[in-house]
Amino acid sequence: MALDFKQVVHDEKITAYSVFLLLGFASCNQDDKEPEFSVTGYWTLKQIIPSWPINNYDGEASDFDEKYIFNHDGSFIKFSNQPNGMGRKLDVPVQALGTYELIPASHSNEEWLYELRLDFDTNLEMVANCGELNVEYLFITRANQLVNTSWTACDGPSFVFYKSR
């Protein structure tokens, strides 16, 4: 049985072209994917946005510090040295513990990619909301910010957190 040289060369060209085409499609597919995202890590308060306009307020100044730490196991810690009512900020921050759930955002705001539902187990007075007992809702934006709008329903401010690197 003799091999036809032309047929062998033709088959090799088709195979090489097919591999090249397959690799091309695979690399295009990688470009279309959203960048990888992870909520785990440290998120620090950087901006406060009031519900009502305040003259000469840029949103950057805050008289307290607040931070969330999200762990791989679905747990979180919230730290704050915000005073209760009037007064100076706490020397030692208080903390609350609980669990979180990351949910794709179903809200009409296109800037919000994910919603975080935080269920607090301890220090329920640290929950930021307008009435639910132990639940706080946050949003992850396309700009990789964590936004807490929980107080806006009560004409309160929104808090913007940035992830520490």
C-alpha cells in the first residue's frame, strides 16, 4: 500500500490550520471574560456620601474608622471605633462577627455587580440598617468598591469602602 504524498501534505495542512484556529478562538474567549473577583480580604472606609447635600463637604473626611474583613469560609468581622451618639471616637474598636453570602446583584443599578448579605451573630448594635434586626446589605461595584447604602432608607449616608491590597 503506497502513501500519496499530496494527500499526506494536505491532511497535515488541515490539521495545522485546525489547531491554529482552535487556539485563536480559545484566546478570544479569554478576553471576553470578566476579571476574577474576590470579596475576601480587608475593606476600609474611605468615603461617606450624605443623603442630603452638605456645603463644603467632600465626603473624604471622617471622624471614625471602620473596616470589614471577609474570610474564605463565609465569615466576616466588622471593626469600628465610631462613637455611639456624640463624643470622641473609641480608643479600642468594637467588633462584630457573622457570616456573609455573595449574590449576583439583581438591582437596577448597573454599577453594582454583587450584593453581600451580612448576618450578624454578635454586637447587633453595629448592624447598619433601618430596621432589620441582624442583617446588613452591601454592594460591590464595577469600580471594585464596597458600598453600604443601608442607612439611605432612613435619610442617612452611604459608606464607601476600598479593598486593601
